[in-house]
Amino acid sequence: MRILVKYILKSMIKNKGRLLMLIVSIALSTGLFIGSQKAFETVMDSQKKIQMEAFEGKEVSITKNDYSSGAGIDPNELNFVKMKNEVPEILLQKIKLKNSKADFDTSLTLRGRQEKDFPKKAVFTEIQETDWSKDSISISQRASKELKLKLGDTITIPINDKDQELKVGAIAQNQGMFYNDTRGNYTILFEKEYLTDISGSDYTVVFVETDKASVVNAIKAFNKENADYTAAEVYDSGQMEQIVNQITMVITFMFLMVVLASILIINGAFRLTITERMNTVGTFLSQGATHGQIRLLFLAESGIYGFVGGVLGVLIGYGLTVIINRVSSPLAEYDIYEAVVFSPTLILTGLIFSIGLSLLAVLIPVVKLKRYSVKEVILNEFAVEKKVKWSSFFVGVLLMVVSFVGYFLFKEQVIVVVILLALVFIAFLLIYPKLTEKMMNGLFSGLKNKLSLLALSAQNMGTSKIIRSNITLFTVGLMVMLLINGIENSMRNTMTSVYAGYHYDVNIQVPANGLSSQQEEVTERLQETGLIESNFHSEILTNIKIDDYAYNLIAFDDPTAYRNYYAYIDWQDKSFDKVFEQLGDGSNSFMTTYSYAEKLNLKVGDTISFPFGNEQKDMKLVGLYKNKSSFNYFLLNLDNIPENLRASTTTNYYFNSTKGQKETQKLLKKELNDYTADVYTKDEQTQQNTEQNELMISIFQAFSLMTIIIGSFGIISNTTISFLQRKKDFALYASLGMSQGQLTGMLLYEGILTVLATFIIGVPLTFAEAHLVEKVMGQLMETDFPIRINVGYLPIVFVLLWLIVILSSIPALWKLRKLTIIEELKYE
């Protein structure tokens, strides 16, 4: 056994370039496998952790359905079924800070508690006096530093049309309720009675933990027993999960394409390894070794490659996860990142994947060893298959016909389309060899009396199986590069065109801050400014849960203005006229996407009950539309939303202005200074959206680069295999008088013809696969996902593949110089 292991390791290390190529290919594939499994899950966990930390592990928030009487929550009225450790609190959000020493706009979250519910004393790093909370506040170390405040300093905030001066009595560590303080957004802690005195507010929320029950079950139990209150998750992960699932889906698909390329690379490298070691294999067989033992030898070597590549791949996956986690962390500017935890199960799964990938990729060339006799192996004699069987071609044509029929009959069935993806690719593998043979033989016949060297190259391609396998590798590489580039462009265009389709200049956000509703006052003030030109409307974005699934909801007050504002979808189509008329006539009606309707098993005219807090309202589906952006929505009139829900949700105002965006923003910030309103321009929000999506674009570009790297490895490997298996042919050409320069020219012509054949076969295949991928993505992501192959990218890819051919031919051209005619032909 020791001798066997020593032989395998020595054989692996002998060719360091191939060793590196195989390990890098396996490691990259494994790293992408780990990354696609873990990276975005970590992002979601990081987001959730920050929210949960701010509420000190409390999972549920309880609010009152109606605050119109002015009374707050009385915790003694509540039946905390399946809940425990309740902490009642006055929570007032988006309160502006006046006269700040900082050079940026700042909003505050005011939190008032009884002193017994304060954080532990160890959290406070600086305290002015023992009973500081009676007439002063606590801020975080981060707020103290960025707002340039110290103990005894005062800040001014407007509450209920009156400016209040607050003294800093304590400074706390950046943890617990102060954990997610960020530049311009800070938490202020009050003693409950003190905050009540200056705001007039009583408890607005109660935070609780669940008692040995799932969050969903605890919420259901509480809402059933407390009709006047609503319990909800502190962190609603529904929308975040939707985003992460869509991103993960795209990443996983690209990962599968890279794996396909890796399998071909590993397969080609092992065919080269087997070819080079045929004399050694022959020696083993002549000494009594069986074909089974030889196969086991190569499989063991493959397993070692898989293990080493897997270990490196796990490290790459970990690094990828850490990078994505760090870039997307909400507290990245403070160098605060959540820990990335890799479970032993995930590491084991990655190693199993890498070893399995390596074994699967080498299985066919290893099994084919059985076909060769001991004499053929020892003398390195292999019959080169000159003709391609028609039977394979006709089977491929049959599969293609079945694929077309299946598509037109079942194109809305995602499982069928996924199967068709594979069938079309298999059909290509069966059709293209005969097609290439006929195409190249025709080229030979047409050029043999004109360009003999080019004609000879065409004949070689038509009769050499190893050269045809190069076309397979090139075509897969071409398809992967074009598809990934198409997906990347689709994501970029979708992200940018959504914002380009919005027709507005200014967005004003008026959050629910726990004080009296400001929406009516803000609306009146805006109407008086003279800045509104068109498309003025207000809307809220929230979600409702039906059967434990969070559905996104947009409620707007003016259907006509909404149609003009959100022009990314062609709402001006006359088919929507009646639908929007119903949405604006005061009836309980709504519109939604086809995918939402399918999920809820609804058709136009059906009625469904919407849960608004503890209230239920029957809503009629009056129209359907096909979603084109990243999310699905229920669309309905704002009048259908209960007043208490509107008062607890941020209201957005949109309009086109009579002045420029920046000038309008400046005027409105001054005009709305007394309100907790944020003013944004469309250009600002478009830029923010672009910056947020740069990470995804970078990841797609990384996939493209990895595909090119892995594809280059395979092409180099196949070119070397081609040379080794055709040395006798080259020797024969040389013996007939072909010069070194002519042999070189023949190889270069073969490279050019290989790239041409790749484009002739691969481009139609890529367009077909892109259309099928678009259908799959569109259905799985519940949105349009148009994949447009960039035709302008084709010349770049052509040149790139041709350069790879030239570079990969250099080792073969170098070996031609050392070709010994007598040595190669002595057994003939």
C-alpha cells in the first residue's frame, strides 16, 4: 500500500502545472458551491442579528390597534399567552435633532422605559449622577463621538410643536438598544415618566419573548386572545428572504454552469494523464495487474485531487462568505461584522462535493481503459475513430424535436423546462460531431486544390475525435461566458430600468414616529408650496401575512397619478383602464401579479380576506399584471387600509416638481423642518440603488472570470492531449516532406477552424439555452428575468478564444521541434 501511495503522489507531483490546474478547478467549483450555500444566508442572519440586538433579544412587538383616544398601552390589560419577559416602552421614531454640532442631518429614536427595565449598570461607561434619569438622557458612545457631545451637554428636539432641551446624563456602550446606531441615526434612552412629561405619550409598544413556542404560533395565540392589540415579529424576514432567495437562485445557476466547465476540464486533464502513462499502465498489466486495479489506481489519484481541492475550496468558500458579509454589513463603517460560522456539516458537505466532482469527471476515461488490450497499451497503439456514426446524430435530432414539442406544450411548467435545458444540451452533444464532420469534409473538398494547408487542417478536424472534443469544451465555455454575461446584464438593466421607469423628481418620507399623525398636515403644506407640477400622490409600502407567508402591499391614494408615476410597467395600456377605475371607486378591490394569484389560487373576480392587524377585510381581485421588477405586490387604494395601520407605517409622497430636484429638496427641507419628514431626490435614490447592487455585479463578473480561467485550463489540456495522440500523424506528415513551419501553420489553422466551428454551433445553442434559462428564472423568481445575449460581446469572445488557442498551442509547437520521425514510426 505504501508503494502504491508513493507512486500516486510522485505521479501527481511530476507534472506541477497539471496538478495546479486540477486543484484550482476543483477548489474554485467547491468554493462557489460553499459560497452559494452560505454567503447570502450569512447576510440575512447578520441583518436579523442587528435588529434583534437592538431589541435585546425580544422577538415580538405588541401595539394597540387604535391610538385615536390618546391613551397608550396598559400592560395590565394584556393576556401574554405563550409570551414572557415583557418590556413596555414609549417608542418615538424619526425625531429631528436641532442645532447639532455635527455637519450632517440627524434623526433620533426616543425610547422611554421604567428604570427597572434599563440595561445593566455595566453598560453605562459614564454617568453624571446617580439619579441622572429623572431629568436627563443617555446616548451611546458612538453618538457622543459623532455628535461631539459629552456629559452635561444639551441637545434640542421638537416634540408636539415645542422645542425641548435635553441634558446628557449618561453615555452607554454601543450594545443592546444602542447597537445599531449609525451615522445620522441614534437612539436616546429616557426614564418613562420623563419622556411622558415632554411628549404627552404613554406606552406605545411592548416587546416580549416567546415562551416555548414558535414565534408564529405565539403571535397567533396572542392576537386571538387580545382583540384590541396586534402582535408582530420585531424582524420581519419575509422580504429579506425573498431578496436572498432570488440572488441565491441566480448564483446557484451560474455555479452549476461553472461546475459543468470544471467537469470537462478535469475529464480532459485525466485523459491526458492516462495517455501519458500508457507505457506504465502496460508495464503493470504485463506484470499481472488487472484492469480493475489500474482503474482503482486512477480513481484513488482522482480522489486525492478532490480532497486537496476540496480543502482549498472550503477556504475559498469561507473567504467569499466573509467578503460578502463584510461588504453588506449595516455597521461596516464602524468595522463591526457578525461572525461567520461554518458548521462541520457544511465543511463535510463541501469535501464530499469536491471528491464526488473529481470522481465523476474522471469516471468515463478511466472506464474506457478496459477497451484496450495489453499489446495496444504497451506499444501505445490506439485506433483513432475516423467516422462519426449517423445513429448518434439521429438520436440527437430526435431529442431536439422532443424538446421543441415539449416546450410548446409545457413551457409554463418549470420542471419540464429544466428537463428541456438538459435535453437541448445533450442533443447538441449528439448532433454536432456529425455536423462538424460534414462541414469540415466539405471545406476540405472545396479548398484541397487551392489552400492545401487549410484544407488539411479541415480534414484533420473532420476525422479526429480529440479535436472535436475541443469544440465541445470551447462551446461550453462560450455558452457559459455568454449566459453569465447575459444574466449580469439582465440584473444590471433590471436594476437601472426600474428606477428609470419611475416618473418623479422628489420623494418625501413621513414615518410613523409614535406621536400624532402628521400626514394630513404634510399634505396641506406641500400643496401650499407651489412646487408640485404633476403625479402627486401618497402611498404606503407594507406587507400582510396570509398563511404565514408575507405578501408585499402598496396602497396609493390616486390611481391616475400612480399610473403616470410608475411607468416601468405599461399601466397606460387600455386593458388596465377598468381595473384602475375600480381601484379608485372606493370598493374593496385589489390587483396583483400572476405569480401571487397562482400562489393563492386566485382568479379575477375571486374574494380573499386580508388581515389588517386583528381586522379582516374581504377584498375582491379585479385585475392581474405581469411583474417586471424584483418584487410582487398587492395594489389597492389607500382608503382600504385601516387608519391605525396607516398611522403606524411610513407614508411616501411622490411628485414631479416645478423646479430642479436639488432646489426643490433644499426648499422642502426648510419648509418641512417642523415635521419628521425626509426629502430625497430621484437622482439620490437611483445612485443609492446602483451602489447597493455593485456587490452583485462584481460577483457576476467574478463568475465570468472564473469561467474563462477554468476554460483556459481545459483548452490547454485538450491541445496537449491532441498532440500526444497525433504524434504519429505529425511524424508521417514530416516524413512526406512537410516542414516545421507547415506543421505549425496546420495547428494554427486548426485552432482558427475550431473557434469558427464553436461559434457556428455554440451561438445558436446559447440563444436556445438562454431562452430556457429565462423561462426558468422568471417562474422561480416570480418576475420577468429577460436574458439578452450581448451580440456585441461576440467579437471579443472570438478574439479571446483564439488567443487561448494560440497560447495553448505553444507547448505542442515546442514539442514538434523535438519530434523524432524514426522513433514514432518504428513499429509501423
